[in-house]
Amino acid sequence: MDTKILSTPFPKKDPYGSLAMPVYHTAAYEFETAHEMEDAFTGRTSEFVYSRIANPTVTNYENRVKAITEAQNVLAFNSGMAAISGAVITLAWNGCNIVTSPHLFGNTYSFFASTLKAFGVEARFCDMTNVQEVESKIDSNTCAIFLEIITNPQMEVADLKAISEVCRKQNVPLIADTTVIPFTHFRAKNFGVDIEIVSSTKYISGGATSLGGLVIDYGTWGGATSQKLKDVPEAENSTRFFTKIFREIHRNLGAFMTPETAYLQTIGLETTSLRYEKEAKSCKKIAEKLQRHSEIVAVHYPALNNKIANEQFGEYSGAMFTFDVKTREKAFEFIDRLKLIRRATNLFDNKSLAIHPASTIFGTFTDEMRKKMDVKDTTIRISVGLEGEEDIYDDIVQAL
Ligand SMILES: *Cc1c(COP(=O)(O)O)cnc(C)c1O
């Protein structure tokens, strides 16, 4: 896998033999003849036409992700939210519903509960750890099941294989936001995920250089029974879903990844697996040790005590953990006293980051909504970076 990340060739030979994929900073592409233009514009050839549709630097990045994940198709967006909204808009229609959990990234929750609602899409929130409940929410108008593999900050883990079986039986696609564990280490396809979504802003960018999102289609959900997609023509190397998102939705929403971002994230991709290994190892050790601290009420890191997490993710469940202190005031004091760990949102930067989710990411939600989402006033979230593990631990202990 590490070799594939580094040696996926360019789609075309670069005229100067550039070793790194150049940043093709252009809006449009020139043709020799009217016939060539017709072929490219109508999709008979895959020549580049216009950078809102495709760009060589971005395609190279997508191809590398495709090689690593062994997906059928990959499409890059300009943020994780653009990837989520693009994928769901591709599947949804007025009158449909999407079955999901109330434990979601804040903007994803708001996208389902508010943005989509205005277009006649009902979000059916349920407990993803209860497979019977999930199945009971599905009906002939369900466009997809959407979940996050480890919810944040609740750190809940659903049984993906069990949910995927329900999806197969009911002919609905399983969409998983896998941002919290990179695809270099978590093989979503092996757990029945049909469409994987990643905020590449996080692990892949690494240095927090850029925003990006990926839609990774494993080609396992055909869409022949979908009210929305059944009329999209079937193609040999593309599902109906991918044809629709690539040929229509992505272009119309204009949420394309820029070549600069693709360049930065291709560099990030080359070291994602290495960085993840160090960060996840430090994270587990720190979380383990903090369980015994008298100021901490509870530590949440699924790999420490969750059987399903161990089966799905192996030894480590990402490089983020949360813990609860005794009061909201103590949580604020903790954040203020940090010396090494940065006070910032974002995840999986090379630098360790700390945040109090209830007052920040979920700060504009009402108390009642936070309660529904199980976002507690006493929870701190730590994203573990590449600093020395002892230094990160010591900073947490002195701040406690
Ligand atoms: C950050 C994040 C997103 C959104 O990604 P952006 O790149 O910020 O748009 C979605 N899901 C999860 C789990 C995230 O952590």
C-alpha cells in the first residue's frame, strides 16, 4: 500500500518529466479540432475540458486515493462538507428520507435537519448501535443510511457489518464518513460500506494546509432500485450513483477541488499512514494513562474498551479521544492552562489540538439540541499530534 501511494503514475506523461505532479493552474484546456472538442465535451474521451469538471492535478490525487482504497471511483471536493452534501444530494429526492444518527459532525447534522428539510427530505435520526431500530426506520422512500464510523465527541461505534446487511436486504446504500481513521488503516469496503466520505482536511492534509473532501465509491451499490437513479444509464466502470455525481451534481454545485489543494494533499497522502501510526499509538497510550487521573471522570477512546471497535479498527481507534471533567468551569480552566497543545478546532493536524466541543463546534445549538446529540458541557476533545507522547501527556496533566 505504501508503495502504491508513492508510485501511482500521472494520467499522461508530463512534457518536462516533472517528478512531482505539477499544479495545472488553468481554467480551460485547448483542442486541435472541432471533432476532438465534441468528443471531449460529450464524454466520449476523457480529455480535460474545464477545471470545474476535472483538472489533471486533481485527477492525479483522485487516482492515488483510488489505488490505495481499491475503489471503483473517487471524486475530490473542496471540503468534507461539499463531499457529504454532494453525495447526499445525488441520492435524495423530494419526499425521500435519510436514516442517520443524531450523533453527527455539527454541519452534517444541520445539513440533514435543516438544509435538506427545506427540499422535502426527512432526516430520520435513530440509534445506530441498535440494528433493529435502524431497520425499522427504512422504507421504500429511504435514499441512504448515513453514519460516522466513530462519532465525535460521543465516540460511539456502530456495527458496520450488521448495518450493511440491513442495507443490502433493503437495497439502500450505506454511506460512512470515515474521517476519524484514514483509509490507509481502515478498509471500509471490507465492512460493507458502499460509499465512503472523508474530510481530507484532517489526516491527509496533515499540516492543516487545506480543506478537501473525498467521495469514494466502491461500486457495490448499483442503484437499479432507486427511485432517483434507476433511469441513469448503467456504465461498465461507474455506478449510477457515480455517473450522476460526476456528470451532473458535482459540476452543478461547483464544489470542485482546486489544483493547489490537490497538490498539497497529494504530498500529505504520501505520509498519512506514517503519521497516523505515530499519532494513534501516542493517543492510545495517553488515553490509557489518563483513565487513572483523579480530575477525570471518564476517558473515551473506543479501542480501550469497545469490542466492535477492536473488530473493526484493530489496535487503534484513531488519534482523537475525549474525556469528561467534573464541571464546565473545570473544562474551561483546563483549556486555558494548556501550554503545548493548541486551542483550536480541526482534527489530526501534525500539532496536538484541544477544544471544548459544547461551547464551540456545538455552541450555536440550543441546550435541548445538545442534549439530544449527547454533547456534554464537561467534555474535552484532544486530537493527538506528532509531538513526543510524554510531552503531550505532561501538558494535559499540568493543565488538569
Ligand atoms: C471535519 C469533518 C467534516 C467536515 O469536513 P470539512 O473539510 O471541514 O468540510 C465532516 N465529518 C467529520 C467527521 C469531520 O471531522
